[in-house]
Amino acid sequence: MGILTIKSALTDADVGESDQPQLGRTLTASSLVVLGVSCSIGAGLFVLTGTAAANYAGPAVAVSYLIAGLGCLCAGLCYAEFAALCPRTGSAYSYAYATMGELVAWIIGWDMVLEFLFSGVTVAVGWSGYFCGLLAAWGVHVPDAFATAPLHFDHDHRLQLTGAIFNFPAAALVALETGLLYVGLRESSRFLYVVVALLLAVIGLIVVASIPFVHPAYWHPFIPKNTGTWGRFGWSGIMTAAAVVFFSYTGFESVSAATREAKVPSRDIPIGVLGSLAVCAFLYFTVALIMTGLARYTTLGGAEPMIYALANAGPGLSWIIPIVSVGIVFGLAASPIGSMYAQSRILFAMAEDGLLPATFAAVHPSFKTPHRATAVVGIVAVVTAAILPLELLGELVSIGTLLAFVIVCASVLILRARKPDIPRPFRVPGSPYVPAFGVLICVYMMFSLPADTWIRLAIWLFVGLVVYALFGYRNSRAARG
């Protein structure tokens, strides 16, 4: 499996049967940028920005976003090169399969199942807080027992019972969007265009209206002194915050999973990846500065930090709060679609390679979607959204994403060495330095995460290796010859 061939490893020529339904090519470059932005601008921007500022970096969370964005830029360029070269659904899984072989591909595929599952669910849980806050402003109060997770993640990284039953709004949102994905991304993308336009308009309104009310005093100290604990402010806190909010950029990874549904993959996928990354990096940095300039960073750890920051600015911004509340609720609602979409396509690619049961590779004859994979993803996501807290989900997504980025950047270096003469429609500029720097910065951010996050990742990967040994190893295409 370590030997790469153009025909079998980098194309779909050997995947699927001609008499089976195929995925429909309906996505343009603009729709891919919208997809990337829609599943990036979510809980990371409106929820975890406040959490990261309050617990890790203070106002320097804006710098954390730049550091995370730099790592994403290196990885994004590598994704763009592979996406233009490799017309396979499956994102980093397919790239690892082509360069590092089946076992590494399984590890990264299993890791991405964790990443995309919790990425979409994290946004749904963050959306639930804003949705319930909006209803409360209208006089409708959702009981906490049905609006929060039954588990809580405290500052010592321990799970505790909250007394709640389940998070109904988050679970309901995931169920609705599973239905949209089941009938096709083209239909879902129309919804995404409207929601992303609304979301960008709301962010623009926040920035323009808030600038006169920013108090520079709230930015001092810009980098709070470290408390004596690694990751609690200071430089280590900036890096920990960068690792925590890193998943906010993962929308472009969903774009790379859409290769077999893009009209012109070699052109549209790089535009979608880099375009969505550029838009999100600018917005994250700007909003982080605005949020920490409207309120003291120590007060931004709640479920609705943006609304709190606007309210803290006083009567001058009170008029904007209802508009922002509605915009955030509708904007966040679109984000889980991209993550669940990407996960279902990764399961589809792994099933085509025989690493998962063939049912995940089934394509609906009318909708042209991997309907069974979509349904399974939706069911698991609904259950997860109902019971797990936001903080735990965010850290799990970040470490899974960072691992995927490390492997993709390393894969570019490996493929350049093994097959330097392959025609590449898009090439990473500054190679090998850019991919190597991407590996280093992502590894550094991984080690900035709490130790228990590593333990949970190790447990997840161990379970994955057991599944591979019991099923994938015996049933893969490589095993069948």
C-alpha cells in the first residue's frame, strides 16, 4: 500500500461500479466558498471566542486566532494541492491513503469521524444557548432541563452531572439538517447562501456599530500574566487558546471533502478552500478585538458572550442586540450542515475502500447522496448534541483537526519526494518549507491542549484500531487484491 500509482491511488477510476448511482456534480467555486464559510463561522466565533478569552488568553485571543489561522493557511495550501490533484471524496483520508497507505489512512479517517462529528455538534450546542436566549427575550422560557447538557465540563477538566435531561434545541437542529443533507447538498446550498449572507451582514453591523464603543482600557493587559499554570494566560495561554479555537477554521476541510461533487474539482476546490479560509481569518481577528474591547475578558465565559459584550457597552448599543440575536441564531443554524456533510462523505470513501461496511457507500437513486451514511451520522450527532457540553466538544474537535492537518502537510512532503513529476494543477508555494512549518505549528498547538484531551484522543484511536483489525484489515480493497 505504500506504492503510489496515478490510476488507482489518485483517481476514482477504480472506485465504484458503472451501473451504480454516482454522486452528482452540482457545486461551483462560489458555492464551495459559501459551504466553507457557513460551517466555519459558528460556535468558534460567537461562543468559544469568549470562552478562550476568559479562560486562556484574555484580549490576546485575537493573536490566538492569527496563530491558528497561520497553521490553517499552511494546511489549507496543502489541502488545495491534494484536492486539485486527487479527485476523490474523503478529504485528508484520501490523501493519506494515496501517500502513506491503508493503515495511516484508516487512522486519519477514524480521527476525522471524531473531528467532524463533534465539530457540527459543537456548533449546535452553541446555537442552543443563543436560541434559548432569544426565546427568553421574547418571553418564552425553555426549562434548563431541556435546554442544557446533562454533563458539565469544569475548569479542572472533569465531567459532572448538571441535573438536566438533554439539550432538546441542539438535537432538533441536528435532526433538521440531517434531513436537508439526505435530499442533497444542492438543495441545502440554497439555504446556505441565504444564511451566510445574513450572517455576514450581522457581523458587519456588529463591527461598524461597535467601534465607537470600544474601550481600549479593556485590552490592558493585552496578554494577562500567567497564573503559574501552563495554558492559563501568558504565552502558553495564547497557544492553548489557539489550539482550542483552531476548529473554527475547519470549514475549508469540508470543502475538500466535496471533490466528487464539484463541477471542476481542480479549479473549484482550491478556490473554495483558500477563499473560505481568507474570509474567516479576517472575521475572527476583527470580532475577537471587538468583543474584548466591549467588555472585560474575565466576564466573557458565558453561553452568549457576544450578546453580553454588546449589552455591557450600554444604551448606545442596546438597539442592535435584538438584530444580532436573530442573525446569530439563523447564522449558527447553518454551520452543522458542512461538518455532517463532510463526515458522511468520509464514511462513503472509507466504505468504497472496504474499510467500513458497504452500506455506507450506498447512493440514493434519486437524491444522489450517500443516504445511509448521512442517516447514521445524523442519528449519532443528535444523541451527542443532546448530552455533551460545549467545552469538551471544542477541545476534542481541535485535537482531531490538528492531527488531520499534520498528516496532510506531511503527505505533501512525502508525495513531492515519491512522485515529483506528477502534473499538479495547484502547487503549494514555498514547498517544502510551508508544509514543514504547517507540521511544526500544528504539533505545537496539539501539545498546548490539556493532557486529558490527549487521553480521550488515544482512547478513540485505540477503538478505531480494534475496528480496523476486526473488519477493515480483512475486507479492504487491498486485502481483496
